[in-house]
Amino acid sequence: MHRSILLLSAITLFAAAPLIAGAQPAKPALYTADQATAGAAAYAQSCAACHGAQMEGVAAPALKGSAFGEMATAQGLTASALLDVVTNTMPQSDPGSLKPEEYNAVTAYILQQNGYPAGTAALAPGAAGIKDAKITP
């Protein structure tokens, strides 16, 4: 009986730990699942050579993981700003060479790989919520 109470107490404590530590709010849904799937293909073709097949960073910075999260936090990066950077500066060897929907899709894929959930509205410049959505690790 004492073991049951101890176990229940431990489970309750661990379950409440994120609340006590000030858990981050849920990440917003800013893109569609189809958009992220299209983004994965465009990323593999146009981005992976520099940013790595797993977004780990090769000749260019990582686009997921702790290094990306630290950079995004330090810069106060929003989804809107990320989309702007991707659209206006990538690929570095030929900026602006992708179609607008491909840039949107690649950015959706980056968000997906950083733990953002898919939603019902596609990511696009000026879309609801992207100006205020901070990129968090």
C-alpha cells in the first residue's frame, strides 16, 4: 500500500513538473501537412546540400536542434521573419530561384522539423499568426 502511495506521489510530481517550471505554450499550427510534405521534397532538392539532409548544418547553419533554437531565440525570430529570410536569400547560390509556394513549403517543413504541428491553413506571407509566432526550440 505504501508503495502505491509513493508511486502515485512520484507520478503526480513528475506530471506537474512542467507546470511548476513554467512550461512553454503550445506551438501554433502555421502550415498544412501537405505543405510540409511538399517542403521536404523541395528542401532535399534545393537546401540539403548546404544545410544537411537532416537539417544538421554542413556548409550552412543547422535549421533544427539546439544551435538553431539558440540562434532563433537570440534573434527573436518569428515564423514571418524565417519565411522572409528563406524567400529572399535562399538558396545562397541562386536567391529567388524557387517559386513562392516552394519557399512557403520549405519554411513549413522547417517548422515541422522543429516541432510545430500542422493545421488547416497554409503558410504564406501575411498568414494569420506568423508575425507573432516566435520560433522556439
